[in-house]
Amino acid sequence: MSFGMSGVPSNLSFAVRFRPVGPWRFGPDSGARDRVDLIYHSDALFSAVCSAMSQLGLAEEWLQATATAASAPAVRFSSFFPFSGDTLLVVPPRSLWPPPESTKIRYKGAHFVPLPVIESLLSDKAIDEDRWTVDGESECLVPSNPGRGPFRVALRSTAGVERLNHAAVEIHSTACLEFARGAGLWTIVQFADEDAASRWQAPVRSALLLLADSGLGGERSRGWGRSERPEWQAWTPPESAATDQAHWLLSLYTPAQTDDVDWKRGNYATVLRSGRIESVARWGEPKLSTTMIAEGSVLLASNELRGAASNVAPEGFPHPVYRAGFAVTIPIPWRVAA
């Protein structure tokens, strides 16, 4: 049996592709409508799946299997990353990226990097600089021919008309991502074991299909965030001779009490997550802010990273609201930057 992330059998990990049928919007932490985030984080995806599970009548059982589970969560999600054609891109490991400065490629400008390039770095192979270039708008490392990224940032305008005075018109512009033909976003869905896959693979497929139809991210009432039917494929991560316990994060991460992370080493960054609650109990209230470890971070730990979900409901809210910080990782060699 082949093994993938963190010793999990590879048939329990899947790459799921979403092919957008229109614009998508990921609101930035600032809330500015004329700006858009380039990544849909794993905690937001978990929240969306929780909402879908509620519609499927599985909310309580789902939370018991994930957010409040005494052991490892039954299902984990990575953040959403772009793909173009057959090439999957991802946030690269901070311990390996950017490579040494180059006269041809400004590596620091690439936030998303194709998996084949990362595989080369893990194997100590040089990057063919004539083959790649950085697309500044999408912040993706892409083939130099044609040199276009998988998406573009665009502004779309709408007009609000006052009902009593039709001459009073207010124009609003909202930033969004528009995707190239054959491009889209992908995520990793990882099941804890065969029992978890047997119980939850069908509901997760149904939840993601529901979200593809109804939309993910912002401006869903305008039809944004929708996609074709999600495409599932068995996922095998890049292989490397990982001798040290270095964990490359592909999700946002909140440490669990049992996670033995060496915080004096590693190469990691943090991100402050906030957002608003979407609940029939009370809609739109702000969630409590949480500092999380960002995608691309490389952590050193003596055991497999689990991660934890935290209750971010404000005081007095009728029910818990969970922000998932479950770790989706790939083991890689640990290297100290020169």
C-alpha cells in the first residue's frame, strides 16, 4: 500500500477540482470591496461544509466527527489553490521558497508554485528558468509560453437604484477572480482512516456538490462562487527523502494540545482570521479573531500534526461556531536557509 500525507494511505486522500462557471470572490480581512484575497482558506471551506451538512441533516454528527472529536478529525480540508490544465499549483514551503535570487525570474513574486517545480526543489534539482515566469496579477509561477496565469483580478460594477427616486443611482464596484479556460481551484480532502472514509466520503461529496451549485465565498446572491460538478481524483503528494520531522502545511493550523511543535525552529508565518457568522440563529455577527499558522509554513514536530478547532462564537451566542485549524501536511526534508 502506498502512503501519502502524514502516513495516511493515499487512497484516503483526494484532490478535488472546482471549475468555476463565473466570478469568485474571497473577501480580504480589511473588508474592502475593491480588493480580493487570492486564496480561499481551509477554515472558510470547513465552515461552508458545516453549512452544507446542516442542509443535509448531518450537522450534529458531522461536528462530533470533526470539530469536537476526542481523537483525530474524521475529515480534513486543505485551503483552495489554483490549477491550470493538468498542473496543480500550491503555496510552496517557506523553507525552500524563494530560491536564490535570479536575473531572469523574480521568485519572491510567486505566491503559488506548480507541484513539479516543488518536486524539483525537494530533489535538489535546479529550476529551468527558461521554462517559467511569474504572472504578476495572479502571483503564480507559470510556463513562460504563454505566460498567462490561471485567473485575473477584475472589478465588476452594480448599480443601486432608489425606489422612490429612480434618478438616484449609486454605483458599487466589487473585486473578483475571473478564471481562464481550463483553470480553476482545487483542494485536498483527507480522511482519517478507512472507517472515516466509509462513513463520510459520500456526505462530503454531496456537501461539496451542494456548495458548487450554491456558491462559495462572497456575492453568492449574484451567482458568484459557483462551479461545475467537483472532480475527485486520488491524491499522491510529492515524495522526498524526509528524515527530519518537518511538516509542510497546506491548510491553516491551530495547534492541538497533543501537537509537539518545536516553535524555536521551523519556518512559519501567522495570519489573523476573523469573519462573520452565517447562522439562522443570528446572522452577520463578527466571529472572535484567531491567530493561525499560515499555509506554506514548515513546522518541526516529533509527531504527526493534528490541529484543533476553536469556538469563535461571541459571548452569548446561541450555539458554538467552530473555526477549523486541522493540519493537512506533507513531510519534507528540513533545510536551514543559507
